[in-house]
Amino acid sequence: MAAPQKQGFDRHMRRKLINYAFVGLTLAATAVAVIALLLILASLVINGFGGISSTVFTLDQPPPEMPGGLRNAIVGSLEMCGIGMVIAVVIGILAGTWLAEYGDHNKLADVVRFLNDVLLSAPSILIGLFVYELLVVHVIHGFSGLAGAVSLAILATPVVTRTTEDILRLQSNQLREAGMALGAGKGLVIRQIIWRASRSGLMTGALLGFARISGETAPLLFTSLGNPNLSLSLTQPMGSLPAVIFQFALSAYDDWRRLAWVGALLIAITVLSANIIGRALARGSHKQ
């Protein structure tokens, strides 16, 4: 074999070996991640499924070695997450729309994107400390469900904002041009055409934001604290599943630890469902 041909063959084999090594490493990393996820889900199902009963949803947090459930924590989590998501969706969609439709070649928009990325990756405990200092100490003067909802809203807003901007940028400019050609202003085009065309994507952003906050513990420990009884008042301490799990998992009582596993399983099911629905909607919006 001639020298140039041999060198070309060697380079080809080297590239193939590097490619095989890279593919093998990526498959190995994927396998490790999938196995870890399956082990976590298996442990949750094994330890938590047996504790699920009607009393979990009808009775409040029990004293040690007494029958009880997680009603106060479930209702509190739903209330705070619901209020937090309303705030996050309104602010996030409006901010994402401004960035997508008015933020090109705008220095202020670059600053907003940078700050949104900072919030997107900020540790949740820092958000909890910020809301604690701002609302709990200086405004409400006590732990409350409202402070917990605000902290969750701050965590979810960057997710909704980023998703909204990305989804709106995927919409064809022909939609905007067609609306303006009929005499509609840009604001009307955005509200009546672009938002309607992006409904599934906007819903995806909301679901991803909900999945982001549904299992957060640190912000709620600093803001809503917890309440062993059912409370719907936003001005009083309010129970939540993450806070109850944190408390019960560290206890010495078997019934409390059993309820902690049940709460963890409920959160895992909620987060997985939100992610699956969000990805299904995102796939549908891309096909459109």
C-alpha cells in the first residue's frame, strides 16, 4: 500500500475509533442516568405506595404514633403553587412576549435576559431568604402562605419567561405580516394571532414552571414555615408537602417516615406528569 493511501486509511480508522469511543461514552452516561432514575422511582414506589390510603387525603398531619394523613400539606401545596403559578404565568408571558417581539437590538432586553438567566439558575434557598427578609420580616411580620406563594412565583417566572420567548420566536413572521397587512396593530396581532398560535407552547412553559416549584422545600421553610392543621388563610403559616417530608423523614417515628415516603411519591408523580404533558405539548407545537 502506498504511503499516502496508508496515511489516509490510518486517519479514517482513527476517526472511526474516536467516534465509537464518543458514542460509547454518551450511551454509558445515558444508561447511568436512566438507571439512577429508575432506582429512585423504584424506591419511592416500594416505600410509598403501601402507605397510600383514603386517610392520606382526608386527615391532617398527625402527632407521633397517631393515625393521620397529609391533607393539610396537600391543600397548602396546591394553594401556594396555584397562586404562585398565576403570578408567574402573567409576568412570565408578558416579559417573554416583550423580549421576543420588542427585544431585538435592545440593550435593556439584553439586561433582562441576563437577569432572567441568573434567576433561572439561582439556588432556591437564596430566593427563600430574599422573600423572608422582604415579606416575612418587614411587610407581613410573620410566616404566611402568601410569602410562600411569592417565593414560588419568583422561582417559576424565569422558566415561563424563557419558554415564552423561545416559543414566540418559533412562530413564522408571515403570521405577523398577514395580520398587519389587514390593518391590525402589532399589539392586536400578538394577542389574537401569535398567542393563539403558541397556546400549546405557552401551556408547556406553565407546566414546566409548575414542575420546577412543586417540590421546592427551602423557600417554604423560610416563608410559609408549616402548619399541622388545615389552613386556607394566606396570612397564616401554611403546611406544604415538601416541608412535611423534610420534617417527617428526619423523625424517629415509623409512621411519620411512612408518610414522608407517601408525600415524596405524590410529588414525584406530579412532577413526572407535568413534565410528560409539557413535552407532549411541546412536540405537538413543533409539528404545527
